[in-house]
Amino acid sequence: GTVVEGGAGHGLNFPLYPPDVTEVIAIEPEPTLRAEAERAAADAAIPVRVLAGVADDLPLGDASADAVVASLVLCSVSDQRRALAEFRRVLRPGSELRFYEHVIPNCQPKRFVVQALDHSGLFPAIAGGCHPARDTTQAILRAGFEIEEIERFGFSPQRFQPMIPHILGRARVPSAG
């Protein structure tokens, strides 16, 4: 079916979509990344349409998508609550949100350090607007999604960096009726 990818970046995920996806609508606000996504879309095995836009104001109709993919985007949207509401709005009843996000640590003192860096504005300023102190799992639930599968794990993007907690999973919009 139709998949919306919020914050598609430079299109790194495009080769990963299976052949049963009929179209990917890739939303990217940043012009340089959007241009790279358009180049990646030209080489994709499935149809990809790249649109300018932001996750908290999607340029799509209600119930127009079969799935939404959020991959390392919910940390940097200006309004996470609104972005999740938009994801839910464009999804058909019973459809899925697939997510891969880094999230706030559960344990101290790492949780306190992350909150301090986030609230000081330092981390968002040097990391492209990323807010590492967001509890994205709870935000997904508050947005009315039903989490069907979730895995929480530590991941270090580079060899000598600390482990950062991530979540990977599926959530569903409740079926109508």
C-alpha cells in the first residue's frame, strides 16, 4: 500500500521498502536533504514521491495512507504531540506506525544528564534540533496508538560513544467501530 515516511532525510530507507509497497510519500522539510532524497527516489525499486513538508503539518488527506514510518525523526520535530496526531490523521483505521527512535534513558545519572543537555538547549543546537529527553514511547500511546511490538535496546553510533537507548516497533491505529 501507500507508505508515508516522515522526515525522510536523504532517502537512506528507500531501498529497504518491500515490493508490495505501491508508493512511498517521503516528507522532508530541509531543502538539501530533500534534493538528495529526490536523487535517491530516482534509483528506488518502488515509486517514491518526495514532498516538502513537516511531520506536524503533513500535506496529505485524512486516512490516505496504509502505513507511516518514523525513523529517527520524532526527536527533532518541533511538536512531537502534533506530529503523532498528524501521523494518526493520515493513517487509515487499522493501519500501522512503524518506528525506530532514540529515547530518554530510564536510569540515573544518564537520564539527568540527558535532560540537562536537552533543556539547556545545548544538545538541540549542536545536533540538528534533536531532543534526547523525549519519552517517545509514552507519546505514541498518548496519541491514541496501540503498541503491538516494541523493543528497547542500547545502540552506539560510533565505537567510543556511549550507548543511547532506542526503541523499534509497530503501533496501530485502532480499527473503526
